[in-house]
Amino acid sequence: MKKRTFVVLTLYLLWTSPTFADIVVFDETTDTVAVNAFPNMSIAATIEAVVRFDTSQVGQGMIYNQWRPNQEDKQFSYNASLDSLGGFLNIGSPSLLSGPVGQDIWRHIAYVYDGAEERMYLDGQLIGSQLSSGNIPDGTSSRQTVIGAIDRSTAPPDTFRSSFIGQMESLRISSVARYSGTTFSPHSGDFSVDADALLIYNFDEMPGSTSITDSVVGATGTFGVGFAGATNPHIIAAVPEPGTMPLLVFGVLALYSRRLRFTRDIKTGLNLSRSPTSDK
């Protein structure tokens, strides 16, 4: 009967196995990842991520920034005080601020520019837009590409920009406006490589890693470097993808119920097969 139980357990685990994805945790305002790639976006762009913002964040926190003083400034941020996302591409228009966003919940966030309009999406819903035009400026040298905190005080009156506080499952930078209209089916899990992807991090490295590798061009992201006092975010063990945990729970409950029935059947079978005996 133990063999039968083992077979049932194996079948249930195979049937209910959830999809797993590693995540990187930013829990200090000085957490940073320095990337050795500098995507040029030209006339269109999408900066998107699957993230979970923490309630401990105060004020504005940088999610992604490409920066070169007086030349380039492509940024995506979250302001906890306003509960809003911020996007900026240095194309002559002010930052696009859009919300509310919500905290302690996984979100797909996307900042899109198509050469005529900037748009902000939250879980596939348009939450803000503004008319804009022009090419996206690229830096020529001494550029920085950063996930999390960035020190911009080397070009006064600019200042140090704190990291967002929370968790990130995946990040993708693209040279096209991937989303349009008012709604689309939101993304979850890892991003896939295609012809329009410039940079993708799915954070599939082992817990304890201090660097990550991009899926498009192999660009390295190094933790905790770039400025004095920089700290490491950290990758934590795999977690079930949204929507797959109920299957796992169902499998465990079903197995438990089946085992109870096995035990009952065993006892019943033993009772039925027992031959009556008389005491002597």
C-alpha cells in the first residue's frame, strides 16, 4: 500500500506542479544593480516590469534609469507618497505621473512611448497618458544604466535617487511601443526574447548571487556597485507564479483525502478477511 501511496503522490505532484520564478528583493534605499549595457530606444520605447511595492517605502524610488548628465535620462519610478508611477524620457515633456498603484500586490507595470504619446499601464489598464513627440536622446559616453538606486549628485543640482522598496520578478526594455489602446492582457512571469527586446532580466540566478545576466545580449548586472555606500539587493528562492498555488493546494488536499480512503479501505479489508477464532 505504501507503493500505491507513493505513486499517487507522484502523479498529484506532476499534475499540480506550479510554474516557479525567482525574484529579486530591494529592501534598502541604497540597493542597486549596475548594468553594462546602454539600450538606444530612438523613436519608441517600452519599459515594463512585474513588481510588488512594499508598504515600507517612503517617497520616490527608482525602478530603472539610464542617465548621462545633460544628454540622456530614461527613467521609470514609483512614488509611495503619491502612490503613482512616474515615467520620463527627456523628450521635452514633463514626467508622466499616473496612479493609484497599490502596494503588497504583484503588478505588471508598463511605460510606453510611440513617438506621439506617452502612456502608463497598470495590469493591462491605461491609467495615464500625455501627448509627446521627438526622438529619445541617447548619451554618448560615461552613461549609466541602473536598476534601483543611482547617485546623480555628480551633476549638481541633481541628487542621489533612492531605490524603490519591494520585489521584482522580471524587467524588459524594448525599442517599440508594445501596448496601445486602453486595455490589454497583462503579463505575468518571465519575459520572452524577441526582435524588439533590448534588455531582459528574469532573475533566474541562484539565491545568493551578486550578479545577473540579461537574456538578450548577455549584459551583466552587478549588485551593490556604482557609488559609495551601495548595497546589494538579493535573489530569493523560487515562488509559485500567480494563479498556480490553488492547484498545488488542491493536489495536497486531494492526496490527503485519498490517503484517508486508503487507510479506511485497508482497515475494512483486514476486518473482512479475518477468520473467526474461538478462545481455548
